[in-house]
Amino acid sequence: MAETQDDVHDSAETVKGEHEAAQDVHTARHVHHNEESEAESDSETSAAGAKPAATNSRWVWLVQQKRWTIPAGVVLLVLLLTAIPFTRYTLAGTVLRRSFSIVVTDSQTGKPVSSASVALGGKKATTDNQGKVYIRAKVGTNRLIIEKTYYKSSTASVLVPIGKQRQPEQLQLVATGRQVPITVVNKLTGKPIENAVVSALKTQAKTDKKGQVTLVLPADASNVPLTIALDGYNTLTGAKVKVTAQVDPVNTFQVTPSGKLYFLSNLSGKVDVVKTDLDGANRQMVLAGTGSEDPTNTSLLASTDWKYLALLSKRDGGDNAKLFLIDTSNDQLTTMDEGSAAFKLAGWDNHHFVYEVDRLGMALWQPKQQAIKSFDATSKNLVTLDETTATGSSNADYLKENYGNVFVLTNGVVYTKGWQAGHGYNDWNADPGKQATLNIVQPDNSGKKTVQSFSYTPGTQTADINIQARSYEANGLYLQFINGQADTFYTYEDGAIAQNKTLTNESFYQAYSTYLTSPSGKLTFWNEPRDGKNALFVGDSNGEHGKQIAASSTYQVYGWYTDNYLLVSKDASELYVMPASGIVSDATALKISNYYRPPVSYYGYGKGYGGL
């Protein structure tokens, strides 16, 4: 390989600099040696029996010449060697290393050859999906060897420059087998997959940005077992590639993003918890039903990242259901709460599961009849967020707190409390301090406060003070205060409450969409009824700026799997997955499985999946 002009210029500059440095050294040494010579001359002249001055001067001169000519000669030799390209690279190669770029292509198709073994100067590396590789080698001439199964090996002598490499070294390999075009796509989206490792027999290659790769296979083969692997996807095994040089639809392969979906199934005649891949493959039993399950009192709610599941079930028998935790990293079952109580599920706040407890068998005037609790799935720690109080002496003469609604919103657990009185209680006017409240608390039991209090109106003939709440958007609530007179309506958004004079009983109780929050919290997914069908939307974290991704659909929202995929249900018995970018028609969504949907829905709950 010819030396570039820049290389010659760099060499000349190097020689010039070293020559000037040598001159400076020579001058300094010359002055020093003259001073020493004069001192020696004076000493010898004054000594008795000294040799003649001329003899001494010649001896000193010879010594001085030897002392500076040897180093100067060495410097001069180095300068001369450096000025010669061959010896310059030989010397530089002992200390300098440079990153050297190589691109390998197929001699017939011109396409990049990936996964080829490249050796340069004793260092080895493998080409990427663009046929490119970088090897840090010593500067100078090096031997380059390129090898790959079903290709002829190639060798070359290349020069690794001292300066910057102007362009990659281009080399071609000659195939000895048949070149088979292969395409790899995402099974859920149909989009091409880059950098998938496609392996067959003794060779492999990586797909490019178009999901395409050319695999060289023996010409005498017909169908060859194939493996496709890539981080974030399930490894595809058992498929076969048709050995043909033509682009053939049979050589387009689909791979499924990795991950597991959990859902209820009564296919066995009992209510089981099962899991499958995102495309419904590899179905496995997680928790077999015992036969004690109550189909009307069974629920399975998944956290937004699918790491934990909350299961409400009577699987252990007895009169009351228990609340269980399933850790999807190992499918281990843990009891969260149990006892003589009824559990009302509020939902997940990250890895905290929030629910209400209605304790059974207690007198109406007893305190702590109800509680709101939070279970930390990571630490397995259970905390009580709030409990009700009560006073009285009989089932007729009592006054007790009760919970209206519990919501898991972005800013915390929001809930309402009111008061209920027995028919024999007549002290409302004497006890006007009893108030209905809207409250908020964090799932770790911090930041508890009353957002708004609603006072009883003296003289009102009523037995209760209640406040009801309904979710009407992603993080917004409508409130209705009931105190025996005209109902008063409010709106709660972003931690603030304000009276809403446009709401009526009819509009308050109408059906509103449930906004399902994505795992990142940045997106929401909901459906709206349109002419007997559903329009599906994806919007921001507040359910605004919605983009319609499907129209006249028979699907209903079910959940998310990462921020990339949406889960939808059909006929309350079929589960499907589709890309978050939307679908052209219902037929383009991929069916996962049939599933069992209990006759209970968590409308308004959007920070977990499986409740709709």
C-alpha cells in the first residue's frame, strides 16, 4: 500500500524536530567540554614534569570528540531510520497501536458479510451486521485473514497507518455454497428486526435494518433447521429454511418479544392461573385451581410491569376469600391478607397493592369496622392507611364512619369517608362536627391529609352524610355530596377541588371510559363507544391528545405490555395483543388465548391490568 503525502509530511516534520533537538544537545555539550578542557590545560601546565602542551591538547581533543560524536551519531542514525518509511513503521510498530476498520462483502451480491472471523496482527474480531469490524493493531504492515463457513478464506497484507485511517479496508469473500435470502420480523408488529442472529448448520449471520440477511448454505441441502436469537425476543427454534437463492415467503420468519402474560382460565373445570408467551405459545400452569374457588368472587390484577399479581380467591376453602400475591419472577404464592373479612380491591400503585377491608361479625357501633391497607410486594410489608371510627350502644343508636370510594391515582390513594347513623340516633344537630371528607395518602402511609371537608347542615332530616366519587378521566374525579338537601357536585384534579355547577345526577352517573396507564406512566389507553362498536385511543398521561388507533372495533381495552404493546379483549372471553401504534382492522390483532373473565369489573381503575 502506497505511503500518503500526509505520512511523508509527518516524517519530514519528525526528522526536522529531532535534528533541531540534536543540535541543541551538541551545543550544550560543546560549551561544557570547552570549559573542562581549559581547566585541565591550566592544571597540566602548572604541574611539574608535565608533558608538552601540544601532546596534551591533542589527547584532550580526541577524548572530547569521542564523547560527543557517539551520541550525535546515534541521534543521526535514528533520524535517518525515521525518514525511511519501512524503518519508520518498523520502529513505530513497537510502541504504537491504531484502530483499523475493515468491511467484508460478498463478491457476488455485494452485500455485507456478517459474523465473519477477522484476524489482524494477532488480534481477532467478528464483523457486525454491516460487515464491518474494528481491530486495534500495531502500525505498519500486518497480515489480514478473513474466514467464514461456506466461504473461501481470504488473506491480504495491509498497512495500518500512523495517522488517521482515511477509509475502511474493503475486502470481498467468495461464497462456496448457495446464498439464501432470509427476513426476520416482529410477530406482533410485522416490523423488521435488526441484529437478530440467524444460525443454520455451521454458519450464522446478523440481520440488517430491514431485517434481512443472506445465509450461505450447502448447495446440495433442501431444508435446513434454523435458529434465530436476539435479546428481548424469544429464541426461535424448530423452524426450517428452504435452501434457495430466490426470495421466498417461506424464508420470512417471525419472532416474538420475550415476556409472559398471566390470566385466569377455567378450561380445566376449575379456576386456574396460567401463563403464556405474548403470542399464546408455551402455555403453562402457574396455580392450579382447587375446586373451592367462587367464580363470582375471584379476581386477578397485574401490576403495570407484570412483575406482581394480586389474586382474590377462595381456593383455600372456608367462608371468606383470601388475598394472595404471585411473584412472576418465580411464580411464588404469598398470602397478603386473610380473616373474617371481605376484601374490595382498589389496585396497584407501582408495587404497592391497595385494598379495602370490611371486617365481618362486628357490632355497628364498634370502631375499626373498615380499613384501607397497602401491601408492599417488594418488602412484603403490610400497612394500614386508614381505619373507621364509631360510637353508640346498640344497632339502633349508633354513629359510624364508612368509606365511599377508593381510587389509586397518580398523586396517591384518594378516598372518601362519610357518616351513617342508626334510626335511633337523634344528635345530628347537637354534633355538627361530623363531616364527610375527601382524603389522600401515599401507599407507604406518608403524606396523609384531608383535601376537603363537607359539613352537615343543621336542621336537615337525614340519617347519613355521604360523599360519592366517580372516575371520569385518567386522574380526575367527580364528587357528589349528599346531605339531605340539594346535592352539591365537585371536580377533583391534580390535588385540587372545585365546585362544579354543570354536573347533574344524570351526568354524574353516566358511563365513563377507564383510562389504562402504561408502565412508564407516560401514556394511557381507552375505548369509547361509537355506533355499537368501540373506537380505541392512545393519549398522554392525563388521557388527553388522544390518537385513534382503531375504529369500529369489537375489542375492549384490557391492558399494556411495556409501552409498545396493547392488550385487548373480545366477547369477554378472548385475549389479544396488538402494537401500540394501532391496527388497520380487528383481523391484524394477534390472538393470545381464550380466558376466564369473572363477572366483576373495576371500572375507573387504570393503574393495573386484568380488571376489565
